[in-house]
Amino acid sequence: GITVVLLATIIVIIYIGSTKNLGDILHPTEYDDYVYEYSEEYNVDPNLVFAVIKAESNFDPNAESRVGALGLMQIMPETFEWLQTYKNGEASMGSEYLYEPQVNIEYGCIFLEFLLDKYSDEESAVAAYNAGFGTVDNWLADESYSTDGETLSNIPYPETKSYVKKVMLAKYYYENNGEINKERD
């Protein structure tokens, strides 16, 4: 009952207090060598890459979504094939390579670079990472979702709306080295 929950909470607080703060536990920076290498190579903010990994797989390289997205950055096999052709002129790696953190992060960064170049607004790029760029193009062309054709004033898919908020909050966290309440201090 309640005593078990209370005891578990106290143990967690003691454990967290003795190691690192809860924010650092909730926002890991595993695979940082690959994140920094490829975010620099493809001109993507490393904090955005960490945030996408956090939102997509919570740093599980073996993650698989219900729709078939794979690995740390949850890339669809068809998208991976397209990205390889886009980058190298041909697709030489099968979808099993998406379970390799180095490959997944590199191609996730290639995809983010493509989307950030395509859209002037970072949140639109993040929405396209989740919902697809064809979908976001349609939203941007629709005055009920975008007043200027560049930024989304409304995201009609609840999952994508939630995803964009999650990624942007995590990015903010990483940018501020975990000090979400810094401006309040």
C-alpha cells in the first residue's frame, strides 16, 4: 500500500541525491561522441539531436516503434534507404544497420539537416521529422495551420503536436545544461 510507495520514493530520492540530479537521469547524453561528430559534420545543433534521441527512443539503440521506425533516432527503413541515396547516390546498407548507434545518429543528423534546410522554422522541421515532410508541406500551405506558410500556428495531429513540445522542451533542457529553472534563480 501507501507505505511501500512512500518507502520506494524515499529510496529513489536518496539514490538520486547521492548520484546526480533527476534531470540528468531523465536527460542522458549517451553516444555523445557520435552526436557531436555528426551534428558538427551536418550542421545541426547537438542539443536538438540529443532532444530527438530522448523523445524518439529514450536512448535505446534497439527501440522499434509500432510503425516500424528503428534505433536511437527512430528512422523508418524507407527513409533510411532514401537518405542513403540522397547522400551517397545509392543505398548499400539494410535496415538492420539502424540498430548501430553510429549509423543511426549519422543518418538522423543527415535527415535533420535536410529538414532544417527545407524549413525556416525549427519547430516545422521537428514536426516533419515526426509526421513526414509531405504532411508538413500540406499543413504549411493550409491557412488554418499556418498564417505565413513557414511556421505552424497549429499542428492538427495530436501526436505530432505533443512530439514537437517534447523535443523543444528537451532541447531547452540540454541547452541550459539541465537548469530548466535557471532564470528563476
